[in-house]
Amino acid sequence: MKKLLLTVVLLLVLSSDCFAFDDWSKLDVAFETAYVIVTVIDWGQTLDIAKRPNQYSEINPFLGKHPSVDLVNTFIPISIAGHILISALIPNDCEIFSMKCRTLWQSVTLGAESYMVVNNFNIGLRMNF
């Protein structure tokens, strides 16, 4: 029930007029989509850690070394929604180092998430939904 309520609330918030998704470029959408896909892969890998605590441990300090399946299934969707919200709140006209702030945020976080997913595969983790 909690997950259903969280999903409904997030859909209502994300569909409200306070977020300027209409000013997103194709690059913004591509980066955000890629981030969500890679994070879902990480979600499956983190569930593999949760289901095999004697073999693996988590390095995310928010989850702890041996997170429960319930914690993983709560934390990851919230972090995905948080990323989307942060991306939506970054103004379109903001620039750092001649790069749009939203693009910088999305590319850095996508790079970090991708690195972790590749590393997880290299140490033997698989998606375990």
C-alpha cells in the first residue's frame, strides 16, 4: 500500500505545473531516460546483494552493508524520483563551464551510476528482481 501511495503522489507531483518539463531538450530527456535505465539495472544488482549477504556487501552508506530487500525496493524508486525532481528544478538558463547545469548534473550522475553498474557486473553481481 505504501508503494502505491508513493507512486500516486509522485505522479501527481511530477505532472503538476511547477516543473518545467516542457523546456527540456531532447538531450535532457535522453540523459534522464538513460539514468533511469542504468539505475534500474543497479536496483536489480542491489537486490542481488540483499539476497546474498554472505557473499556481497553494499557500499552505499544510505543502505548499509547488508540492506533488506524492502529497504532496497523503497530507496531506489525514491532516489530515481529524487533525481527526476532535481533535474526538473534546475533552471534551463543556468550554465557552469559553458555547459547547461541540468546537462552537467545528468551527465555526472549518469557517469557515476554507469561506473557502479559496470563494476558490479565485473565482481559477479547480476540483476535479481
